[in-house]
Amino acid sequence: MIEDIKKRALHRTSILEGQLRGVTRMIEGEEYCMDIITQSRAIQKSLESLNRLLLENHLRTHVAHMFENGGEEREQAVDELLKAFDFDRR
């Protein structure tokens, strides 16, 4: 994993852990539903940010290598990316 991306991804997971604990406390405390939803949506955005970092790392490392090798590895890289984004190649 690219060191800078790894550092940023780990930081993002720490933030996500805190956000999830906060939502748990909000639910336990029976806070206003719309406030909980707001926090839940913030978590979704944080997860999207983490996914972008992980995708960037995958593209810059594994996919680049698989495309250089061509053939079956290239096809595997394409299939993996399509599957990750819920596209069916068939």
C-alpha cells in the first residue's frame, strides 16, 4: 500500500470509529431521529472518502501492474473493478 494513502486511510477509519460510537450513544440516548440520520449520513460520506482512497491505491498499484502484464491479469483487473461498482460485465 502506498504509505501516504495508508496513513490517510487509517486516519479516516479512526474518524469513522468515533462517528459510529457517537451514533450508538445517540440511539441509546434516544436523541432526535433527524439528528441521528444527519450523523449517519456523515458516516456514509466518510465511508465514501475511505473508498476513494482505497480505490486510488488499488489503481496506482495493483491495477497498474495487472494492466502492464496484460492478458488474463488485465481482464481480472477490469472484472474486479466492475464487480466493486456493481456492474455486470455479461
